[in-house]
Amino acid sequence: MSEAKNKKAGADKVTAAQIRWLERGEREPGGKLPLFDGSGRKVSDRTVRSCIDKGWAEPWFNNPLKPDWIICKLTDSGRAILEHHKKK
């Protein structure tokens, strides 16, 4: 993939749901990302997986009680996308 296409697939494609989820990791120890939103609803698997695919979040550890829940933390790339978004 060319550098221009790679850039376009990154910062330009961040959604409001992704930003909201990633921002919550900035306030948590170790960058832990929440399983639930501010209203108590489970964060969309689509949001979680897309952030992992883009390198903005990474799986942190397995939850033995709920193995289908992916516990993630914010990555350096995730922090960078948040900084980029704040500058807009």
C-alpha cells in the first residue's frame, strides 16, 4: 500500500465511536480501555476490532469469566490518533 493510501486509511477514517472509546483509555492506568460505555452498554465489538485492526488498541489479557470479551489497552498509535484528532 502506498504511503498516501496508508495515511488516508488511518487518521482520516477515525469515527466518533472510536474516538470516544480511545479517549477513555487516556484517563485509565496503563491505558486500559473500557468494556462498557458511559451508559453501561457494552462497547461495540465492531469498534473494538476496528481499533485493534488499525493498531490503535491491542488486546491486553484474557478474561477467564467472559472469554468472548476482549480487554484492550491504548497503544502509542492510538494516543497519536487522539492527538491528531485534538489538533483538528
